[in-house]
Amino acid sequence: MPRTPSVSLHRTLRKLLPESVVAEAASSTGAFQRIRKVDAYDFVWSLILGFSAGKVRTIAGLRRAFERATGTTLEESSFYARFTPALVRLLRQLLDGVIDQSWGLSRAASGRLRQFRDILVADSTVIRLHDLLAGAFPGCRTNHTRAAAKVHVLMCVAGAGKQTVKVTGERRHDRRAFVLGPWVRGKLLLFDLGFFDFGLFRRIEDLGGHFVSRLKRSSNPVIVAQNRLWRGRSIPVVGQRIWDVVEHLQREELDVLVQVRARHRVYAGSRSSEVRTFRVVGLRDEASGDYHLYITDISVDALAPTDISRVYAVRWEVELLFKELKSQYRLDQVPSRKRPVVEAMLYAALLSLAASRALLREFRAVVRAGLVVPARRWSIVLAQHAVDLLHAVLHRRDDPDLVGLFLHEAPDPNRRRPHLVQSVEQGVHAYRTARTSAVSRRKVA
């Protein structure tokens, strides 16, 4: 086992959530008014790091983790009574205070992406809830899921930009939960089809930002110009609608300008619109013959079509984030029909991720040169020892063996394997569909 470098588990986590900050927030939100057997700081950290106390995240398991870490015995009703709307406000306030300093890559993009101040991804994930919560969290598929919550995330995958989290009912559209502002200037935003809206793209461009999104099949804009001319008897595309023409193309790349009609907000009972010109690039999948089309405002001089597809692949970072939240921090394990309990459990899982990423940043700074600590691998190791971390935080005492274990298990054994953002920056990432991968495996076989 390698020599333990200078890294402190409990100092890192206590710096993320100082005791004075938690105490002040607990008092201002009304979550904890008087000092009794349950200390606010101990209780909050038990919710954050007590998720691995059992096979399933339950209130009983969180209570047992709290009792083992503090040496305090509580009645089940006393612990359960702490899950109030005030506790939800407390956890949400704490999350708002730490999300920017813990999530994301925390460094500026390099290589092909260094021209953008930050790279942000917006997406959401759905959590199925008890049917009795349908009034607070109405679901979309009422035939089998009457109640469901949606966690909306704006994540900064490169840089140190704005990050937000919102918890709503499943019926809340992704676009309506996303609010733009002057913070967009100079930044690149990546969207899936749930955010597809020409009005959104127009607004981002007006604010000085940039975007990349998949082109929706129901949208069929007219091509007004080509950014690349092809030799020979190439099929004419100018004046054609893009989805109509791609079915007949054989070229590897498509790089054109299209005109769309972007609507403005409703004002005085009416809504105006304007014509905008955006860029659409397409890359042909060799296996299926289909084109993957992307719409963007990034100029031809800034990024080539292959770079656009690679940049869009960075959006997968938020999918990995949701997978980490559900697989390791048990975001989707909310076994209750009480709204305050459900909301508190959701925010506690999000704070678990914040604590994990704060520690990840510290360990990445002290591992030996050449070693890489992937976020997913780190989360697996941390989740297995979260209760040990809880003891370290509450007792202000580190376990050298635990630090050494993290240093031994968290680094990727394959030192030459870059993570997703690095592979895109270096231009070595290629978009591959499941079908393409299957065909490649058959060829190898």
C-alpha cells in the first residue's frame, strides 16, 4: 500500500459544510430551534453519508448510522419527526451553497474546447414515487406511475460555471425549468431533444453564448447554403428541407446553413417570431447509413463537423452523473409516501454527490503523477465506505488505513485511458451507436 500523503478526509468535508454554516442555516430555516439530543450538524451528515448503512436506503438505516456514529440512542418516532418542510429548506439551502464548488471538472477546457469559457450540460432524470404523492409530484404515465419527481440539473463539465438543481413533478417540461441569463455569455451549452426549441437557441445566441443540440425529427428546416462543396455530380441540397434530402445522400459529412422561425415570448396576448439562420452538421453512420444531425450556432472556422459530434458526446457526462446518483448514492430509493421525507431524501442524495466530488478533487491532487481517478470508480469505492467517512467527520479524526485504501483502490489501473472530456479535447473520441459497436464486434469475431 502506498505511503499516505497529506490529505484529510474530515477537514475536506468540514470545509465543504462548516459547522457554523449548518448551524446558522438550521436556525434560519426553523429545522433546528433548540439543542437537544439530535445535533443539527450530526443529523445532516448522517443523511449525507448514512445511505450505505443497509442494502436499501431507509429512514431506519439512516437512524442506525446516526446512532452508531454519535453514540446516541433515539426513538424511531423522534428521528422520523425531524423530516419536516423546514429540514427540506435546510438541505436545499446547503446544496445551493456547495454545488458550484464541488460538481464538475473544476478546470478550464483545453484543446479543441478551450475557446469556450465553460461547457455546460442541461438534462433531467425521473424518480418514481408512491402513488399517494400524485398531487405533489404528478407523473406523466398515470397508467403505471401516478407520481414521479423530476430532478433538473445544469452541470458544468469543464470550467467553473453556473450549476443548478431543481426538483419538480415529472410533468414539468425540461425547457420550462431552464432559465437563461447573462451568465450564458461565452459558454457552450449542450442539450438533448427534451430542450429542443428554436426560441431557446435564439435567446442563447442573443446573450452571447453557444449551443449544440441534436436536430429533432419533427423539425424540417430549409437549407439556404452549404459550408462545404462536393466535387462531381453531388446532389443539390440548397432549397431542400434537410430531413427530405439526407435520405438520398451518400457523403460522409453534411455541413449546411438552415433557416428556422424562432418564436418570442408572449407579450400583451400575442407572440411574435423572427427568422434565424443556424448551422446543421451531419455525420453518416457507416453501419446504419443514417445521419446524426446536430444544430448549432458555432461557426465553421471554430469547429469542424467531426468536432461538433465529439463535443456533443460530452453531454454523456450528465448521464454518468445520474447513473452515479442512482447506483451509488441511491437517489431513486425514496421509500415513503410523505412529501417532506421524499424531498429530504432527494436533496440528501444530491449532497452525497457533492461530498463525494469534494473528496475526489482532493485525492486527484495528491495521487502519484500519471494516475487517473475516474469519478465513477471513485464513487463505487466511496459508497462502500461512506459510514466510515461519517465517523471521521463527526469525530474529527481520520483513519490512515481508510485514506490508504482510497489511494489504492480509486485510481484507474489503465493509466493511459483518458476520461470522456479529455478524449474529446484531444480529438480521439468518436460517436458510436450500439449497432455500430455490434457490427465491429462481429467483424472482429
